[in-house]
Amino acid sequence: MQEAGETGLLTWYPNSNEAGDSGSVMVNGIYFCAFVPDDIPGFNGWRVVKFDAANWTRLNEVLVPLPDPYTGATDPMVAYLDGQLQISDQFNPSGIWQEGNSSQHYFFSADLQPIGNITLADTPHIGAGSLVFVDGIYYFVSSTSFFDDLVLMKYDRDWNYLGMRILRQQAHFSTGMVFDGEHFYLAYLDTSQRTPQTFFPVYPNVHLAMFDREWNLLDDVAVTNFTLSSDMKAGRPWVIMHENRLYVSYDVDTVNKTTEEEQLAWQAYVSIYTISQPAQEETWWWPWAILGAGIAVIAGVAVTYIFLKGRRTE
């Protein structure tokens, strides 16, 4: 993780005064990035750009307007699953983004051609979640509201609802998730460092949780440990997996303790974790033990049979 000394500018527009909220995904050397185009006044939606990650050539670019004013564009969730690019965000007719309601999901081909869209409203949830596709099942993790708990929502390939379960209490922004073939790894923000009556001020901490294939919790690691008395708080966690390591990225901002306002001076961090594998020497003897026990039982039955047969002969 040493800096290579090479930097570049992915996107720049003359009339833009800041970088809008964004989401992205890398697929076989192709980088898809969706962000709020700040250079278009009054536009609600995303600019989606496709790059060749080998040389960062811009291959394609489309604007995606969101016609319904109650569909949010900030913090878009971007995923490439089951051969389709998917971009989604929160939908809430109340206009209050902290309240859980539903989400709008827009689908595109690899060439950024629109395929369609759906609304998921089976379990109330906000945006800022994550999505994976495993063995024909979509696993969608988000929070029931900004103030509540993380939930797992399950859908089949045709987006038929299969149920939900609560994963972690007092948590949100589950924006990073990977699957290694046996375990799900989820990066999220723990919000238990909150003011009980008003929630705010809240000092979220990044956590990394591991679940088995049935979503039973196996481990949960606190990546940061800020408290209500500190002057720092974490946000926007993400996780990628390379070989046997998990790289958890997140940002940290300082807080003015007089006003409790964030200073908008974010710094990016990456914490690295090694995935432990079960020691083979601890389990090699189990098959032999089972075989030995079976032989002992058979031998015991044979000896008993011979003994009883001899008694009858006498």
C-alpha cells in the first residue's frame, strides 16, 4: 500500500464547483463510476462514465435523469451483478431521507444502455447499502432508517421477495460487502455512540463483520473507536478482498466540539485485515478417528456374536 507517485483526474467539468456524491465498481479492468453532475443546475440524477482502467480512457458516458423528485441521487449504490450494471438510491415520498421507505434500482448493459428499473419496497430501508448476487440470490443490506438497524433483504433472480432478518442493531451505511465463497464480509457504521434522546450528536464507528452462508454472525471487529467526547468521527466504509486480505477504506472528519459541526476536512484511511484459515493439522485425524471407531464397533459386535454362539453350542 505504498503510494506509486502517479495521480490523475478522472472527470472534470468547467461549470462544476465541487465533486458530487458518487459510487463506483470495477469489473474485469473496466471501471464504472456514477456521480451527481454538479455542473448541471437543478438536475436530479447521475452522470455514469465507463473507463478502461488500464489507461483510464473514457469509453462511454450517459446522463441518467431521475424523473420522480422523491428518488434521491446522493450516495448512489453501484454494483455489477448477473451481467448487469445496477445503480440505485433511496425513494421516499415524505422527502425525509432519514426515514426508511424503499429504493429505485436502474439497470444497464455493459455498454450503458438502459434495460429497465424496479422499486423495492418490501422492507422499509434507506439508501447507502450494498448488494451481492450469490447462487441465484440477491442479498441486499441496508438500514431500516438512519436511526435504526441493519437488515438483510433477500430476492431471487427475478426480484421476488424472499424475506428479511436483522443483522446488527444501531447501525447504518453498510456500503461495502464482499463474498469469498464461504463467508460474507460487511463494512458498516456502528451508531451506538449516540445521544439517547436526540440521536445527534452521534459518533459513528466503522465495523467489519463476518457472516457464514446462512448469515449467522461469526465475528465483528471495531475498525475505529471514537466516543461522544472525541473530536473525530468516521464515515462511508468500503471493503475489497485481495487474496487473503480485506482492505477496509473509510473517511474520518474532525468535529468542532463547541458547535458539534463537522469541519469537512476528511482524511481517507485503509485498515487491512488477514482472513484466517482453519489449521489443517487440527482436523486431519477426524476421518481416521471415525474409521477407527467404526472398526471397533464392528469388532465388538463380531466378538459378541462368536461368544454367544459358543454358549449356545455348549
